[in-house]
Amino acid sequence: MAGPARGSARALLFALLAPALAALLALLVAPARGRGGRGHGDWDAAGRLPPLPPREDAARVARFVTHVCDWGALATVSAQEPVRGWAFADVLSLSDGPPGAGSGVPYFYLSPMQQLVGNLQENPYATLTLSLAQTNFCRKNGFDPQNPLCAHTILAGTVTKVNETEMDIAKQSLFVRHPEMKDWPASHDWFFAKLNITNIWVLDYFGGPKVVTPEQYYNVTFQ
Amino acid sequence: MAGPARGSARALLFALLAPALAALLALLVAPARGRGGRGHGDWDAAGRLPPLPPREDAARVARFVTHVCDWGALATVSAQEPVRGWAFADVLSLSDGPPGAGSGVPYFYLSPMQQLVGNLQENPYATLTLSLAQTNFCRKNGFDPQNPLCAHTILAGTVTKVNETEMDIAKQSLFVRHPEMKDWPASHDWFFAKLNITNIWVLDYFGGPKVVTPEQYYNVTFQ
């Protein structure tokens, strides 16, 4: 093929392939759809965790940790043999709101099939622990997970079903951060629940746990 | 400055600066020394998590999760007002051995200053939960943290101080994975502890928790 014709053929080929290549590239870089993903609060996927609030503002740190974590460990008193009466630690997903709009209330999406739900039905008192070790914060800063600088919070209270008025907020908070929940099987009788917080401890610096009251916690506003 | 002289001056400058630049570059790329780091089992740092064992081999999956996690959430019965008697969830570092050489025994490095230690002193029964949500496994595969495919394990038992014969193993297991522990202040009266496992549950697939016996768990061998 002669010079100018070959140039045009190449240009045409590029014009045809470029959108396909762009689409392929977009697919490769898009975070997995099942969890978080762009705009869904999965900050680790993009390494875009917001900065930690000043450590002396323990209430704000508690709200921060609760907001950036999308799962945690819940301790319930076991109703299940052979460990009846023991403290039982289990993992559950949570959300206190869409990214950038956290309310501080941890919402859950639970099924009676879960061991922790069986426990809660007998004893609704529970504590939830959330740690920045769950994000890339501690690794990036070289903080061991048990180092208080790798901040974590412990929220104690009762876990109850969400009532009618709060249903939409719970649903929106959870489904934005956990899109696959929409497809979880109806046979599992999923229901929305929340932790009614009565006690809060924050470990974010040396010197021991800081006590934060629910009032202080909920009074925090983020711009 | 004349041509060749300027060239020599540049070469000399480069020869002087290059080692400094190389050292600076090495510092920038070296993982944070405080946690894991190259060869210390911080797999996420290099994205080199070993493959998950076959899900039907629940004992092996339990050993896998216990080995790749270097922290977890421990539930203890609280001895602390105002939540005495409640199940208390807290975060702690752990290690079951150096990378690639896990024994399955979770070792801890604890201080009486920790709330969970105060609890254990009154009631040594506890459960530890460890989840692949703590690694990049679930995110990479698009598994929500509460999806059983994002495997997690619950280990129940008693937490006790490590005795003389096991001290060296505990120390080696922990300090290789958690190098900053070596520098933790002596004033905190750190001691080595372990979970004596009596019950194990594995959630790695649909269909509910799988029970694994301690015998099955400890019989797993990794090549």
C-alpha cells in the first residue's frame, strides 16, 4: 500500500479499535462489583482513605473509624452449645451511611441463620469492634494492629431490628456500600438491624482507652 | 567551564550523588518496618497471598486463615463496669508462626493494661474470629465481608500464659510477624499468651458453619 493510504488505513484502524481498547482498560481498572467499588466507600480500592481526625478528638476518631469500616467483629454471649455463655466473636458487614455521609449508627443486614443472630435473640447486648487495621492506614504508616496508633474503637449496646421509620436509611446505607446484599437469597429471611450504642471506647493513642459518650459521638459533624 | 571539564564535573557529581539517591530510593520503596514488611508475612504488602485451600477441606481452610491473619478480634466476657457480663470485642495482634511455618496455635503478646486481659483474668474463656476480609482476598474476588466465600473462622477456647517450654516458639512466631513488639515498653509488663482451642467453626461456603475438631485442625500439614 502506498504511503498516504497506509497512514489512512492505520488511522482508521486506530479509530475503530480505540473505543474497544478504552472499554477493556476501563474493565481492567474497575474495582470488583461485589464489594464497594468506585463511589461505594471501598476506599482501599483506590487508596483514597480520608485523613484521620486529630487523635485528641476521640469522638471524631470514633465516628471516622465507624464510617470508613464496612465490616467489623461483633461479640455476643453464646446461646449455642457447647459454648453457651461464652463470649462469641463473629464477623458481619455494616454501614453507617453512604460514603461521606455517615450517621454513626452501625446498620447490619442479618439472617436468623447466623450464629450471632441466634445469640442476640437470647441476649441482645453486644459489642462491636472496628479497626483501621481493616484499611490500608496502619500498613502505610507502619503501625502494628495492636499499636494504639492503629486506631480502633469498641461500641457497646443492644442490637435490635430497625423499625419502619428507619428502614429506608438502613437499606440505603447498607446497599450502597454492599451492593451484593441486594441479591442475597430471600430464603435467608434477611432483616435490617442496628446497634443502639450505650458505651464507646477509643484506642488511638498511648495512655489507655478513651471513653466517649453517645452524646459526644453523635454530636460530631463532618463538613 | 570548557566542554570536557564540564562533562567531568557532571560525571563526578553523579558519582557522588548516585549512592545517596539509590539509598533514598531504597528507603522510599522499603515496606514500613513497624509491621510485617518483606519476608515478615505481610502478604498484602506484596499481594502475594497464597491460594486458598479447597473449600471443602474446612480444617485446612481454618489453618490457612489463622496463618495468613496477623491480627484478629477476641471476644471475652467483660469484668469491667458498666458492661460487666457483656460480651466484649477487642482487637489484638497474633501469630501462629513465621510465614510459611504456621503451627495453628494463635500466640498473643499481651499486657495487663489491656481491657481484654482484665476480662480474661476473671474468665479465660474466649473466642477469636479471623477473616480473609483482613487481607486483599475478598476485595480482589468481589466477595462481601459477610459473604461466606469471604472465608472466616471462629476459634473458641481458653487464653492462658505461655509456659517456659513454649516461650521461645511464641516469641519467634510473634516477633517475626510483628517486629515493633520488640520495642514495646517494658513498663506494660508484656507476656506471651496463647489460645488453647477447644472449638472451631469455618464459614467458607454456603450451607452454614462447618465444625472442625481441634484434632482435625492440628492434623493438617502444609508442604
